[in-house]
Amino acid sequence: MEVLTVGRAKLTWLNGGVTHMDGGAMFGVVPKPLWSKKYPHNDLNQIELRCDPILLQVDGKNVLIDSGIGLGKMNDKQKRNFGVLEESSVISSLKELGLTRSDIDIVLMTHLHFDHASGLTKYSEGELISTFPQAVIYTSDVEWEEMRNPNMRSKNTYWEENWKPIQQQVKTFSKVIEVLPDLKMIHTSGHSNGHSVITFDDGDESFIHMADLMPTHGHQNPLWVLAYDDYPVTSVHEKKALQDQAYQKNSWFIFYHDAFYRALKFDQNKHVIDQVDRKRYEYQ
């Protein structure tokens, strides 16, 4: 597992499973000859997207950023369509670190699409239960409302089995919430109406998790947004504003989906000056 220290925060990437999604959909209106130079694809035109939660340990708290794709949450057709070659083993990852699922104090959900939220619940003796029973689960009030009442388009990604067992643990916010000192969630909309990003500032050291506004390093261009985005113009403007602030602060950009990098740091000319690579291996 890869580790990054930012100020007083320690980040560790857990194994949350993998999907392979259509590259054209992931890069929206950007022509393939352009995006394929930034991020590789397979023979089916799919790109590899990790779904790896980030364990953030700060001020004595164990905080999880998003939850992975879960285990046993998809049927064979869904696994084929979403290119799932590996399901989540977050609990095993925590065990390697000497932690249990009950040791997670807080879960920060940037949004509640299935590839981020399926790890919130698990099967136990045929019943769905909360994966992290002691955690407070934060998400925006807009996202939580749509999760429970999806529209004709979003019902394909907001799954009832991912919210019903955890509804008593959820705490929502409107615009910005400081979850812990220096650790904030900021509602942006864009990818989904309730989408949020996460920032941490500790003196001169900081990180930003832009979630699906910038899901991989290949999406650095502020105009390159997903066809999946509900509000793509909002994504463009929010993405650029957040990136400009992060470049000025010399922040780390941390990733949930990137199959090649866990974190990148850029200078003000947008060139990479530091990086944390993901350890690559072949799926069995």
C-alpha cells in the first residue's frame, strides 16, 4: 500500500477494486487521438480506473475517503459492463494496518455513485449491513437527497442497497463543512449535483481531492470533463478555480481512480514536480 504524509496527515491507499470504463465517456467531447495520449486504453476502448479508498489518519482519527466498489454487490452482467476484474478488499487492507472496520471514525463521501458508495455496505449472513458501523458518514445534502430519490437517469448509479443500511450514520452539509481542523468538504456540483471535493491545509503543506472533477492525471486540462457529468459546464468552472488555487499553494492532488498515480504535485506552470506512483500488477 502506498503512503503519503502531508503535514500532520498520513494517507494510505487501500484496495477498493477496479473498473474499466469507456474511454470516450470518461473524456466526454475530447477526441480519442488527444485523450489516448494522456491515458492508455484497452482493445475495447476502456480505461482502467481504480476505486481505492484513501485512509486519512489525522489528529487521532481514522478517516476514509470514499468506499470502493464493495464485494458481491454486482451481478455478472454489471461486472462485464463495468469491466470489474477485481472487487474490493478494503477490510483486508485495514487488517494489514492493524485496523478493523469498526476503527473507522469518519467516512467522507465525495458523491454516492455506485463506484464510490458500494463499499459502504456489506453482506453478512445474507443481510446487508453497514461496513463501517462506528463511522459518521459525511456527504452533501443535495447528494443525499438524490441518492434516496434518484431521477430516471441517476437511478442506474444511486443504488438503494448502498444507502438503506447506513442512513442513521449519515450527516449532511450544505456548502462547506470543516470535518476536522483544516480538513474541509466543499460542495461543487458538476459531476453530480451533490458532488464535493476535499481539502486539507496544514501550514505550508496541503492536499486536494477533486474526486470526479479530475478523476485521473489525464483529466488535468480543465476543459476535459466526463460525458457522465450531469452539469459539465459547472465542472469546467469549478475544476479550473480549484486547480488554480491548488497550483498556487503547491498542493498535492490525490486520486481515487487513477491507475498510475496516487498523488501528484504540480508547479504553477502545471508541470509535475513530485509524484507517488501506484504499484502495478496483473489481475488474476
